[in-house]
Amino acid sequence: MDKTFVPKAIDRKPEWILMDANGQGLGRLATLIAARLMGKDKPTFTPGVEMGNFVVVINAGQLGLTGKRMDTKFYNSHSGYPGGLKTVSLREQLRIHPDRVIRAAVWGMLPHNKYGRKIIKNLKIYAGNEHPHAAQNPKPVVV
């Protein structure tokens, strides 16, 4: 009987992937990013083993959102003190920190454990068209 192949750290060959968020829907883009980060697009995918890629997202400030979502979706953060709840609308969050919008959407699709906290660090998000990862030669992916 053959043994089951379990990939090791030396079998990991991460790629750098470039995704353009210009005009893309937030949820659809986040699912593609989460799958690439976890390595679900590879035939050697194994749950709990870091086999994913590095993902570079550009133009995060130009997401294409529909309907009234800009004014009805809110992001909450709490300081831990009484009355310390801060609420920011999606419109404000895109204006001030557009990278946090995509990061929050992707984080909701990743495992909430040590594995998820490790692979979210492989996500690089930039508001503009420029990124400092040209030396890694990221492959553009059509979304």
C-alpha cells in the first residue's frame, strides 16, 4: 500500500502573484486572494501546511462597489475601555486606509488560528499603482 504524500517545507515553492483591484468587487477579489494565499490552486494543497503564494494587490483604493454599500457597511474597533467603540464607514475607510478594507475581507476567509495569522503576512496591499516588489517579478493574474 502506498503512503500518502504530505508536503514538507522544502517542497514549498511560493510564487509572487500580482492582482489589480481596479473596478473589482470586494468579495470576489477577496475569495481569489484567500485561495491563492492558502495554496488551494495547487495540486499539492494540504490543509494546515503552508503551500500558498505571496499576493501583491495594487489599486486597492479603486474597488468597484455596488448599491448603497459605501454608506451602509461599517467597520468597528474597540479600545477595550468603556465607551471605546469606534465606527468607520466603508467610504471613509477606503479614503483613509484602502488596504484595510481588502485585508479585513480576506482575513474573514482565512482560518482564525496560527496558520491564518502566518499566511495573512504573505498579502501585500497598495493603494496606488506602484509597489516595491518588482525584484520578485510577480506574475499578473487576470481577475
